[in-house]
Amino acid sequence: MNIYSLDDSKNNERDFINHTIKLIIPEIEASGLLSPKVIKILNDAISYSIPNNGNAYDIFESLLVWIESAALKEIKFKIQRVSSVIKTNDSSDHLPDFTTLLRDVQVMSKEYSVPFNESEMNAFSTSLYLRTTGMTIQADNLLTVIVNGLVRRIYLDYFKVRFGKNISLLLLSRSSTDEDQYFEYQPKAKRGPRNKHYSEVVRIVELTLVPYPDISTYSLSNRLHVHLSKHRDAPSIQTLRRWVQDIRDENNQIPQEPYTRHFKLIHE
């Protein structure tokens, strides 16, 4: 990994994060997000950031936002491959037998390495069945819940546990401050009380997502950061990304690709 000076400059930190992502992308294309090479790159980035004055927590938060987006793409691609090869109606346009549909899903999800558990496999089969009956909205809503669950269970929970522990151990070995020594990555949950701008952010995010549900968390957070930059106590971009993702999680709101690029923040 190239050497970056991780001092107090947020630009240096951002460059370091972008460099790490550039190293990860070809490995994901070759072997997937959970490949050993991707894990090593992330581990090296976290390990490097701590003794070089980087904020390991903020760096990990930023990488986690990007990992979630990459995980969504990976899971959607795999599920689409399964959907494309499963026969959902016969030549007479009769509805498929659900037991047969479930059996086909079991076979093809294994073929294309979709890590369904039993309940997810049943739910995915149900979404396919709903689509054959013309209930496409219900099928899409159910599929969104399934994808969200897979991303959280297979990817986010894994990265949080693995790298949260790594950061804790590295900070303990550094033994610089009591705060560092007792660092532990916390799963997403309500974290109040927060920065005084939190309520304003919640209101803006919820209002903005009504007309623009497919904005990426990255773009929305950046726009919020610009909006709040006039305040001396404005939250960091990493904090804003965490808040936006928390709000989306609480409302089970997942943006769909292609993401909306042109939008404006709704204040009232």
C-alpha cells in the first residue's frame, strides 16, 4: 500500500480511503468482496492508519459505507442470475407449483453461491411466485427485505466483528489514551444524545428521501456536509454517513440502482 501522511488533514484521510478502495475494486471483480485479498487490504489499511496518526474509527466507518454499497451490487447480481434461470411458468401460463419453485431455488442458489438461509430461501421463492401472479410491487418489496438482510448478515456483521476487534487490539497495543484503550465498534443503533444538528439532519433526510428515494448514502451525506459546513460545530462527513445509514436502516429504506444523481435537499 502506498504511504500517506495521515495527519490532521481530512484531505489526506480521504485520499487514503480512496486509495484503499481502488486497491479493493479489482480484487472484488476477480474473487468477490469476501475474498482473502480484500480482507488483507482492509486489514493493512486499518493497521497502517493507527500508528500514522489516522483516525481508524472514521476510516473504518467510511470504508464500511462503501462496503455496503459494494455488497448490495454483489448480492443483487447473484440473485439476478438465479432469477434468470428459474422457470416460473409453463407453456400454458399456469402458475408454478411452489414446492417445485422452492426446489429450483435451492439448486440454483447453490450453483451461483447465493448464501440464503432457510427463511431467506423461502422468502425469495415467495417473491418469485408473487411476480408470476402480477404482484410485482409486493415481490419487489419482499426482495428488498431479503437483499438487505443478506447484506447485513453476510457482509456488514462480519466486517464489524472482524475489524472492530482488530481496531480494539491495535489501539490497546498502542496504549495512547484511555479512550483508545476501551474502543469497541458498536453495531448500528440509536446513539442519542447526539450533535445538536442531528434532529435537523433526520428531518432533512426523511423529507428528501420521499421524492428522491434512490439517492446513494454517499451523495446524500456529502450534500448534507456542504449544507451544514457554515456551522463551526458541524458533524464530520463520517458522522453524517453513519446518521444517514441509521435513518435508512430504521425505515428499511434501500436505494435502488441507478442512483439519483440530481437532487436537492428538502428542508420543509
